[in-house]
Amino acid sequence: MKKRLMRHLVRLYPKHWRERYEAEFLLMLDNLTPRWWDVIDTFWAMLDAHLNVERHREARKMLKQGLRWLVTAMIALATLAGVGLLALSFLIVPPPTPDNITEISGTLAAIEPTCCADESTDMGIRLAESDRYFYINRAGLDAEMVRQDFPLGETVTLTVFETYLSGGRALLTESVPTVGITSETSSYRPTWFAGTPFTDHRVNGYSVALVILGVAAGLIILRVSILGEPRKRKLATA
Amino acid sequence: MSTLDDFGRFSNPAMLILISLAGGEKHGYAMIEDIEAIAGTRLGPGTLYGAIQRLEERGFIQALPQEARRRPYKITASGIEALREQLDSLRQLSQLGLERLGES
């Protein structure tokens, strides 16, 4: 399996490399008991062989220098975007303060249904005097969901459903007051943030930021391992 | 003059190959075994041939005619010179480190 994989990888080497080394490489492979690391090593060396063509050395140097700049710029951009988005997720969509958490806990307790405590049920909240409706995943009952535009002190209708996947049959409908919602909700988020993927779930902002930072890390590895400049050893005297 | 420092990440594998070939002509698999025996590290096949390619292009090693489908390599005069320079440099580094440790 590993040998077969390595044989396939050898076919991906540049033509000039294969003309010169393929036969002896495959012969050496016959004698070798390869490890998985050898497969990775062959893959990495194959990429390197494409980037390090000795002939056309000047052109290669220029190409490599250009690639270095490009990858460095991409690293800088990705890092900036990732850190910026992470900061945005922290600052623009701030976590509730401890006071708010207390308030919201009280609120959620106030609208806790009288039946069906099973976490597999979902909840929906409908405002009594309007048709606005908020769906709440019971398992992920989140203070932020309840914060959306609830007029303070209004009576809402709470409906408990079976889980969405099982058809969403209503199990219970009851009217409960929004007792305990005392915090201002309108200033919680700037309006321009509405409509972005991060409106409802802060974690989305984190996830995207982490993916971008992951890309930056990958580019750094590429930059250092394949596009790195050769180091000159300089010895200090004692 | 070109040195092994120009080899980037292939610098150490190239030095090990030159040390191996300094002990006599060898083909690829024999180099892997010899290097494992003398340095306790097993070069991956991709790394080995990446380093061999660079050494050959710089004229530090030379491919010999095939023997039983295998192609042995030998170290050249400029390869010996580059290896000597590299080992001298390492000796100075080692000496410096030992002096700082108060062991010399």
C-alpha cells in the first residue's frame, strides 16, 4: 500500500527528475520497508522538486523570490484578517456581562414551560400581539436569542414542540409574561452588524477567524519549509 | 564557492550523504543504511534523492555507471572540500559550545 502510494507519487515528480532518478528511486524502493513518514517525505520532496529546478536557476530565483513576497503578503493579510475578526467577535459582539446573565437566567426561568423538561424538545416564543416568532433550540437555549426585540413587560405565548426533526408537533402552549427582562436590548449590538453571519452566533465569528488563522499558519509552514532562504552559518569567536 | 549551507533544509542530509560517500562509493539504499548506522537517523527516500540531486548538480558527488541496475555515487574533490569546510565549521561550533560549558 505504502510502496504503491510512493510509486504513484514518483510519477508526479518533474519530467527531468524522473528521467534522471526515477529508475534508481524505484529500485531503492523495492529494497525498502517504507513507513508512513516515507510517504509524506516523498510527497514533500516531490513538491520541492517542482519548486527547485536547478536549470533556469536565475528564473527560478526570481520566481521563488516573487512567491516569497506573495506568500508573506498572504500571511500578513490572513493574520490581520483572523486577528481582526477575532477582535470583532470579542468586541463588537461582546459576551453578556455577569449582571445580564443573572437577569437573563431569571427571564428564562420565568418562561420555563410547565411540561416537557426533556432537552430533546424545542421551544418557540410568539409575541401575543404580533406575529413575530422566535425559534429557540431548547438544548442550546441562549440568552441572546431571547434578547431579540422583546418589548419589556409584554405577554408572550410560549409553545413547546417536539424536536424539529420529529415533525415539530406542539406539545403545550401557554401564555407567560416576560417578567424579569429588565435590560435594554436595543443597544446590545450595533445595527450594521445585523444580517452578517455573526449576528446570532458569536461562535461563527470565532470559527471563521480560527480557519483564517489556520490558513495563515499553513502558509507560514510553506514559507519556512519550502520557500525559506538558505541560512549562512556564522560563528562567533570565543 | 557553493557550500552546503546553500542547500536549505537539505543541508544536513547532504552532509550525511557526503560523510557516507567519504567512506566509499554507494548507491541510494546503501547510503540510507550507512547513514542510519553512523548517525542513527534514517533519511526518507524523498529527502535522500532531493539531496543527491543538489549534490550532483553542484558537482559534489558524481554518478558512476550502473552496476546491476543500481547506480552508485562517489564523492568528488569539490565535495570533499565542501564537506571539510562544513565539518570545520561544526568543529568550531562544537568547540565554542564546550568552552562555554566549561568542558574544554
